[in-house]
Amino acid sequence: MGNIVDELKTILEPGKLAVDEQTLAIYAIDQGPVLDYQLPLAVVWAETVADVQAVVTACAKHHVPIVARGAGTGVSGGAHASPGCIVLGLERMNRILDLNPDDETAVVEPGVINADLNDAAAVHGLMYAPDPASFRTSTIGGNVATNAGGLRCAKYGVTRDSVLALDVVLADGSLIHTGHQTFKGVAGYDLTGLFVGSEGTLGIVVGATVRLKYLPREVHTIAAFYPDFRSAAAGVLAVGKARVQPAIMELLDGGSLRQLDEIHGSDLSARGASLLLIQTDGFGAAAEADVVRDVLAASGATVTREASAEAEQLVELRRNSRGVEVDDEYRVGEDVAVPRSRLVDYVGELEAMAVAHGVQLKVVAHAGDGNLHPTFWVDRLDNQMDAEAMQRLGAALDKSITVALAMGGTITGEHGIGQYKLRWLGLEQPQPVRELQRRIKELFDPAGILNPGKAI
């Protein structure tokens, strides 16, 4: 293991490897809570597929773990450094290799930023539909690794729904191509779908063929302010019963509105205790928006007809609704999802458990698909560890998970398991299912060098 850095220096060009402590510290973690802080042995930056293959081959020979990393925007610790690992940065592989407006597809390297692909597609009246809140900085490779979602999931689905084919470097350094360039294709097992969301534990994605969607020519945004969060959650179901399919259905509670006001100088909290933000798109956007306004007004909301400038501001504020804090042991943002019919029930349970455990709570949600992001936190005690407060926070987090599962939900809707959520995975997946996943992992990565201790 001690020779791996020396060998990497011989096979990589200058400027592609770093061992200084400052760089190691930056690349040691992503934006998720840190359970076990480790510095990697080195950070390497791949610029070609051959670079990735060379690094993986060398690490396989020395039995050194590899943690692949995009932009580091993950919030579950999926890119945290493992003990004695090499962090493989893919952000320099940032070329759009092909964009075919007739086929409505694009072929990209893993370091392409989500927003850059959208800018390139927009020239042709197209868009890449998945849009996580971090779309301006997150990479397609990272989106694929975590099966990222985002605001438009209600209508357009998650990353897996837009990935047609992948180029993947396996744990022995070999390169395979999975999938197809066509929208339909059912030959063999769906290995592409298997790699999407595998968090770098089965292989390292070095290329992706993705499907593009039509860029809507018309977009209407509706803001509905409610007196409480549970009424707003009920409004989501009312829209569904009207059989309208919005592109975006986002829900923010009073705590989120107050924080946004503090950060951005807005007046959202003065207009209601909860905000349901709905966006319709396409040629029928105006007609659908009219139906939504009527439905929400009938459900007790104060419905506004936003000017386009404010509508865009509201969407941007929602994208930044996690605030400026980074999750740590005192503050944890969750990613549960429940059936939409249980949204109202789950929101009520969240509020009750926050009171019962004496912790603070704010909630934002991709309400269109039942994916909630509750954030629980306790205040630091003079920058010292407050064991009793940490116990209360842990109890609230555990309760939020068990209640979601009891309602038919999941412990993660879009952020992935990473390192942080492993503690709860056994509550959702029974032992036979976990054993099958371990056997799949062993098949693809028999030496266990690809992102060990994550995802399964």
C-alpha cells in the first residue's frame, strides 16, 4: 500500500496528483455529516478514460481503496474518504462529447456540470430534465452515482429515467459499455439501471448517454400560501385529484420561509405559514395553471398570480432552501419519502416528534412525489459537545425513519445511502435482499476496493 503514491506519480502526468494536506482535507469529505474523518493517501484528477483505468489498475494491484468524486455536493457522505484510500476526482472530465438534437440525446463525460449540459441543450430547444438543487455545481457523474432527483421529478422522473447508456471502468481497470442509444431497449439484464444509484461501489462511470426532453416554451408558477403546513400538504392531494400533472410541486414550512427571509431579505413568512409552489409547463401550462389556482383557492390557500420575475425568484429561493449551513453532527437534513396520500399524516408526525424530543425542525419537500427533506437540529453548547442534546437529536432522527417506513416509505428518496444512512438500511431492506446486494458487490468488486463502507 505504501508504494501506491509512488506508482501513481510514475503513471500520471504532472498536475494530476496531490498529497499536500490542504488538498487532502478538501477532498476528504463531501457535504454530508462526517462520522469518521479520514484523510486520503492522495488525490488524483483524471482527464481521460485512460487515466481512470490506470489509477484503478494500480489501486487494484496494491489493494488500495478508491473513492470516486464529482463536485462533492452529496449530502450522505457517499464521497467521504475511506481509510487508506485514493480519492479519484473526475471534475476535469467535463466535455460534452455529442449532442444530437434529432435523436434528443447527449453523450457526456462524468465531470460535465448539470447546468452546462442544460445550457448546451437549450440552444436546440431541449433540456436535461433531472435538476437537483445543486444543478449549477453538481456533475452528471455524481448525479448518476446517486440517482439524483430534484425539483422536476414530479413530471420528468429521476436520473435513472434519463440515462440510456454508460461507460464504466470496473474494479480491475477494464472498460465496459452498457445500454443503448435508443429510447427503448430490453436486451439482457439492465446493467445501466444497476450502475445508476450504486454510489461508485460497482464501477466508476466515465461516460453517459442521456435522453433529453423538450424545453417548455411556456411556464406558469403558482404560489399558494397556507396558514399551516398540513393544510398545504393537503393541497398537494387536491391538485392530484384534479388530474393535473405539474412539473414542480414544492412545499416549504414556516421555519424554511423565515430562514429564507433572513438570508435573502424576502417577505415570504409575512404572507403565510407555509408555501406550496407549483409550476406547470408546456403548451397547456396556462390552462393547467388556471385549474391549479382554483383547486388551491378552494382548499383555503391565498393564491397569487406571480409576475415572471417573482416566479423565478421563488423557484430559486426554493433551490436554496437548505440555507447556508452544512450538515454536521448537530444538524442533519433527512431525505425520506412517503406515499403522497400519507404526506399530511407524516408532516403531523414530524411536528409532534420535534416537540417530543425538544429539537428544532424545518421542512421542505418535493411534494409531487412525496419526498420530504426535514432538517432536525440542536444548538451547540458553547461549542462543546452536548451529549444530552445529541441523544435527543438522534432519537428524533430515528423516529422520523421508523415512522416513514411504517407508512410505506423509504429512508432515502434521492440523496443515497452513502456512509451516514447505513445505520437505517437494515430497517428497510430485509437480510435476504441485503445479502443479494452484497453478492452483486462481490461479483463486480471482489477485492472490495470501490468506495468501501458505503451504500450497502
